[in-house]
Amino acid sequence: MKNNIFTGCGVAAAAPMHSDGSVNLKKYADFIDELIQKGVDAIIVNGTTGESATLTDEEQYNIICCAKDTINHRVPLIAGAGSNDTRHAARLALNARNAGSDAILSVTPYYNKANESGLIEHYSYITKWCQLPTIIYNVPSRTGVNIKPETYAKLAENPFICAVKEASGNVAQAARTLALCGDKIDIYSGSDELTVPFLSIGAKGVISVAANVVPKEMQELCSLYFDGKTLEAARKQTALMPLIDALFSDVNPIPVKEALNIMGYDFGPCRLPLGNMEESKKENLRAVLEHYEIL
């Protein structure tokens, strides 16, 4: 049995920017500290929500260092370290190790559409270099690649591959993965709206976008489930659906960053090529935040 990286609610942290588009590390540190104080179980930086695709290697390194110093061992720090270039992904993973990350989140190679042997060699190469606990990030809607349960069973033989962030939206596929892999691999829901369904098949938690906005609520949802209060957890899941839908009414992280700006956090805009939300979507997002008494 491999070590569990975290159980419960990990937050895929959004990245605050200055008006000139540079990363605001001071605001990042303050935000991470607030998330921890509100009870989240892990911090994930340099992921999709953190706009990793537009960050330089140096920016990613500095973000990890900032997060490490802020967290100060209170919760695990997981750093995104993925690329469609295996050597670049390994370099990012090694940088994450050197900056003090506890684990990495490594997205499947996008655009290239790697076959099974390519995926296995890709992750073998990365983990050989960084030797950190690794969460594979399966998000076929963005990458064009969906990892099959049978492939996970082979990947799970790698001692450093500990978990999967499953963002395929396919609960049945995740159940088959757990059936094949047993305790060799953990699963985290990569979809806020499927947190309870994933927990019900044995997932260890969620890597959440919504937790940027409602960290206490997402952490409580997980805690309720693990405390055996499954009906209460299910009710909380359904109660949060309008908010979750609003936070995915445009391409992530556009809505969650807009929500944080509406809430007064001054996170700035997303970097191009992500543009601004339409006014009608902004108005709906504000209305939803008001409904939940977040404003």
C-alpha cells in the first residue's frame, strides 16, 4: 500500500495577477493562508485553475516556493508539473521537488495523443527524475487522451504513482480503475459536481475549483461523507450545484477568477488567450454569489 497524499478537499488554487499580468505572490500567499485557515486539506498550485499553461518555468518555481513558505507544513503542497514534452515535464517535476513540493500533479501529454506504451514511459521518465509522489491528471476534454483502467493498472506498478485526479466525468471508469488497482492507487474527483459520487466508490477526496470560493463548504462536504453522514453530504452536494454550475459557465478558470474579483480579492484578469466573461454570465455569477450570501 502506498502513502496517501491527502484525504478530503484539496483546492486547485487560482493565481492572482497584478494589472501588468505578472503573478502577485504577496496576494497568493495571503490567499493560500486563508484557504488553510478555512480548513482545506491540501493546496494544489500550477494547475489548470492556476493558469499553468501560461506560466514560465521560473514563475512556476517561484509560486511553489511562495506556497511552501506560506503553508509551513500545515497541509500537503502539490505542484502541477505537466507538459506534452516528457523532458520538459520531468524538468518541471524536478523543479517542484527542489522548491519543496510534497507531491506533483502531472497531466497526461496533450496534443500528442500518446498511446499506452508512451504514457507508461512518459510517467516512468518523470518519476525517475523527481522521485516524488505523483498524481496523474486525466482530463480528456482538454488533452484528447483518456487513460483506460487497464492502463492505470500498469501505471500503478510504478512506486511513485500514488493517485489519479480523474476529470473524465466517468464515475464507472473510476470504479473499474479501483477494482483493478486496489490499494495501489488513490482516486480524487477532478469534478466538483461529482464529489459525492466519487467518494461513494472509494475516492479519497476532491481537487476542487469551487473551494477557491467556498472552501469551508467543500471541506465540510467531504468530512460529512467520511463521518458516515452520507445523506447530509449528498444534500450539501446538490445544494451547491447552482454555484458549481456558475463557476463552470465559461472556461475554467475564467469564472472562478471573476468570482474572486467580485468578492473583492482583486485577482486580476486571466492571461491570454483566455478572455473576459460575457456581461450576461457575469451578472448571473454575481446573482448566484448573492444567493449563497457570499458577497
